[in-house]
Amino acid sequence: MSAPQPGTQTAPPPLVRGSIRRLLIWKIPANISVYLIVGAVPVVLLPLHFESVDPAGKVGNLPIVAAVGACAVWFIRSVR
């Protein structure tokens, strides 16, 4: 190999090997995993929290809080 000529630039080697297709294939299971974790934690922990606060009224309190949360999300999304 000869030394590069003055004034010419050589491109650095790519930092990532592989194709973009491989990255996109792994994006699907990664997104599903995140949605499962983010969605499952409130579904499990919110009823347990209501049970610890008010064991007798947990069945009536959960729909109220869920409806208020849904209305809040609906309002926030309509404002943007």
C-alpha cells in the first residue's frame, strides 16, 4: 500500500457492520417488549395499590380512576 497523496481524504471504516434490514427486524420485538412492560406494570400495580388503600371499595374506585385517567389523556392529546 502506498501512502495517501497530500490533499486527498480517505473515508473512515463504517462504525456499524450489517444491514439496516437487520436493525429493523430487531426493532419489532424490542418495541413489543417495551409495550408489554410499560402496559403490564400499571395494570398489575394500580389494583394492588387500591387494595392496600381501601380493600372494601377497590372494585368501585378502579373504574373511577381509570375514567379520569382516560379523560386526562384524551384532553392532553386534543390540546397538542
